[in-house]
Amino acid sequence: MSTNQETSDNVGRTSSSYDESYSVAERAEPGLPSASAKKLAKGLGWFSLGLGFAELLAPRAIASISGVSNRRTGLIRLYGLREIAAGIMIFSQKNPAAGVWSRVAGDALDLASLGAAAASPDSNKGRLAFATANVLAVTALDVMCAKQLSNGKQGIHAKGSCIVNREPEEVYSFWRNFDNFPRFMRHVESVEDLGGRYHWVVKGPAGTTVEWDAVIVADDPGTVITWRSLENADVDNAGAVRFERAPGGRGTIVKVNLQYNPVGGVLGAAVAKLFGEEPEQQLDDDLRRFKQVMEIGEVVVSDATLLGTGYFEQRPARPAAPEELEAAEKLPSETGTNYRSDYARARGAEGRMMER
């Protein structure tokens, strides 16, 4: 094979690798369904098994707690078998959506039975109402979990880009060192290299912390990096960052493409948006900080700087407090005296203007 042929083949393989690796984030299919939904499903599975065995072995106690007649113990035992079957389905399937949906069907049957029991003169109305409220609460969890497991591949998608006044190789090298992420990603606390995989610690909603391990899917130096979270991550995610030379050699265009399942799934995403945690806005803010760190070495912050979720209100002008004036006496001023003297002159000039 000739040298030209080898070069052509290498270029072709590099281009193909580039297209395939970036398409990982375009397809945005991390290890779904969501790990948070899976954890909830496991909790519901244990609940099914516990409740099922209780209904099977102690139906009279369950009838008493629920406020229904003791004559329904046979039906309660059947419901116990149903709960056990649902729990086994949840633990035996890789995607336990079918098992959780079977719980939803069982919840509907439970509610119908409780409604029928309410018409019986033998029922305890107070306990029956309490049992119905509990079943409704569990039904809401079952429906939410089942929807997340069934629709997990949708997730949340965010794209962003910026132009950095540095060479692509330099920008790539900085990004590829994941220890740099906390410098410009506001929610990232740390990224630890564990040799072949990376452990992320990220600030979650309401002061919580979420963690996961991720691996590099493709790495083309100076061009593209793609990654994907591993199974059992608190937040399933995948993404890609691409580095392109800007027209005229004026820096580097950085393009980021992310897909993830937020903590709490659809409900968690809605709550986050209420508090200003819009995914695309977060990404734009992170890229803005990345640009500042790359170009000037730090993130510029002031009282009126756009930081994270929005603009901070700039403090209105006010007279200096006595302790501030005392501290200012120790600082040099442009007039060669001190800031307190400058402040006094300014106040005097203001007074003369008012007199006029």
C-alpha cells in the first residue's frame, strides 16, 4: 500500500471516528432508563414484597388497619399474591417498567375495592379514609416511576457554544484536564480520575449532592471529546464537546452537546426550572466562565456580574459607614492623602452644589 493511500485511509478513519463520537451526544442515549427511577422502582419492589407477605400471612391485621370487614381476608390474600408477583417482576427485569405498571394496575384495583368497602356498614370510615389516602400517595409514586422508566430515553437536552481566543489544541488540553471543571462549572464540586473512569461530585437541588462515574467514549485530541455515565449513576448523562478553528484563525469555536436525566426525572426538572436552573442557561453560563478562565485566567465577578442563575442587583449608592471610613484611612488615594479626605472633599462639594 502506498504512503498516500495510507494517509488517505487514516484521514478517513479519523473523520469517521469524529462523526461517530460526536453522534453519541446527538443521539443522547446515556445508560437509560434513569438510575434515579431505577432506585425508586427497587424501593417500590421491596414495598410490594413486604406488603404482599403481610397481606398473605396476616390478612386480618391488614383488614383491621385498612378499616374493611374481616370477611374479606380471602380477597386480601389474593391481593398479597399480586403484590409479591409485582415485586418479583421489578427485581427480575433490567428495565422494571412492566413491573411498576403492574403496580399501577394493582393500585387501581385497591382503590376500587376501598371504594366498594366504603359502602359497607361493617367498615371503619376513618381508617378507610386513611388507607385510601395512603394508596393514592403510593399510586402517584408508581405512576411517576413508571412514566420515567417508559420514557427514560427522552431526558433533557442542552446545547451551547462559545468562541475562545486561544488555539484549538490549547482549549482542548484545558478541557481534557477534568480537574479544571470546578473552575468554570458552577455546579461541579470535583472530578476525580480513577484510571479509565472519572468520579463526578455535583451539587444537586436543595443543597443535595449527586455522584456518578463516567467514561470517555471517544477522544480525538484537539477535535472532540465524548463521554457517558456508567450504570447506577445518580444522574444518567452523556455528552460531547467539539473544538473547531474559528474562521480566519481567530480562536476556537467550542460546541457542547449534553443529554441527561435530572434528579427526580420530569418532576425534578420542573422544580429546577422554577428556581431558575434552566439547563441551557446553566450551560451558557458555564461556557461564559470557561471563556473568561481561558482568556484572562479567572472568572470576573462583581456585584452586577451575570453569575449562574441571573444578574445580582447592584447596591445603590450610600454614605460610607464609620467602620468603612476607618478602614479607608489606611488606604492610599490618588490625591496622596487618604480616602477619608477624598470622601470629605466630595461631600463638601456636594453641599456647595445644594446651597446653590
